[in-house]
Amino acid sequence: MNDRSLTKMKKSGGPVHLSERTWGYLFAGPAFALVSLIALAPIAAALWLSLRQQLPIFGIDEFVGIRNYLQLWGDDRFWAACRTTLYFTALSVSAELLLGFGFALLLNRLSDGAGRGLRWAHVMIILPWAIPTVVSAQIWAWLYQPDYGLLNYLLHAAGVTGGRIDWLADPDWAIHAAVVMDVWKTTPFAALLLLAGLKTVPRELYAAARVDGAGAWEQFRRITLPLLMPVVVIVLVFRTMDAVRVFDAVFVLTGGGPGNSTETLSIYAYKTLFQTLQFGYGSALATAMFVLAALLSMLYLALLRRHVQESA
């Protein structure tokens, strides 16, 4: 059918054949509309609110442009929260990736002899991830309890320390205590994703590498890691986004203390929004946190794109 006959058919009201791309847009349209309604609309509302000074208790509601962001630039508490957030993110995500790799390799090795033991291993590893974060944080708060906590008891019994460590009241220990809790809670997520990636690596590649005399480290460096790089980036993106906006784990453990030493961007934004009711400035804090997570995610994707180009 040529263009002239198609034009005649359109004029006569006959059936019109749409391309696959057009059908794709039509079917995906409702999903895009739903995502826009649920996700993009609140983001746009927060951006608009960040350009205003809104204090309901004083009846103040006025457009101030970028003044809230200029205030952020000179806010020492904001930069301290940024440093705490980035430090928490770097420690927790690095530890979760390394431990997740270890557990994934272990489970992949155990899968060669599948049985009840393997199923129990999966259950034990995924159990921390299944527990709600608030419950996990409260459990660890009890473990960190200075007088009756299990951790201090074990350290004292082992003779490691004869004193009393107040894990959550010491500024030097508190942030690391929160990191340990977060690593315990979310390492299973990284392990399961990496295990799924390991299942896609052909066994023949390892067999050929062993024939060529490659050891375990060479197989991991030359085969496992390059083929798992897309999965690694996915783990990094998801875990970094979660770590940058961490709230419930740290808030239950320390509330941002002692002395704001564990105050992350999300906790600072929460206190500004709901304790001092500075809706405009709090929205600017939330926007800054969103931008930070987006920049880190874009960095990971750029590294993945570079890796793919070098491997091609």
C-alpha cells in the first residue's frame, strides 16, 4: 500500500495501521501518566515550595526565589549533614557490596550441592532484609545498650575492654554503630542481586579458564567481575539512593545525636519541616538531598557506560 492509497483510506474512514513504536507509546501512556501523578507531581510541588518562604505558624507565605538555596550555601549545619550523609553512604555501601559479593559467591558455590542446607542458607541470609528497618534499629539499640547490652557483655567477657562503651552517646562511635546496623540490614539485598547475576555467567568460561591455568583470583578478575559489572552498578545505584536518604535507621538509633554527629540530610530536613515548620527551607533541603542522590547515580551510570565502551 502506497502513501496515496493510505491517504485515501484515512479520508474515507477506513482502518489505519499504526507502527509498533506508536502502539508502544499508546500502551505505555497510562503507566507514564501514573508515574507522573505519583512521583513527578510531588517532586515538582517540592521544587515549587523550595522557592517560597512558608511559615504557617506566623502566616508567612511568599515567593523568595533562590534565597533558600543561598541560605543552604552558608548553612554550616547543612554542610555537616552532607558530610555525615556521604560518610555514612561510603562506609555502608562499600561494606554491603563487599560482603554481598562474599555471600553471593558462597551461595553460588553451595548451589553445586543443592539440598536442605542451601535452602536454610538462603533463609538465614535474607532474614535481616525481611525485618522492618524500625524493628531492626530497635534491636540494635538494645544490643548497643551500655549497661545491659549484649555487645558490651561479649567484649567484657572476651577481655577486649574492661570499661563501659556508650555506643550511641559517643560521637565517635555513634555513626559507626549506625553503619553496622545498616550493613547488617541491607547486605542481603546486595547478595541476592549479585547471586542472580552469578547464575547468568556461563560455567564453560570457568572451565576454559581452568584449562588455561587461571586461578580463582584470575577467574574472578577476568570473568566474574566484568560480566557482573551491570549488576554491581544496579546494586550501587539502589543502595546509594537508599543510603543518601537514610532516615528511620539513624533516627531510631540516635535521633541525629549526640550533638548532631549523626544528623543526615533526611533527619535535618525532617526537623526543619516538621519541628520548626519551615516548609520552604525544608523543601530546599529535601531537593538538595534528591540532587545529591541523582548526581551519584549518574556517576555510577557514567562509569558503567565507560566500562561497556572499553569492553566492546
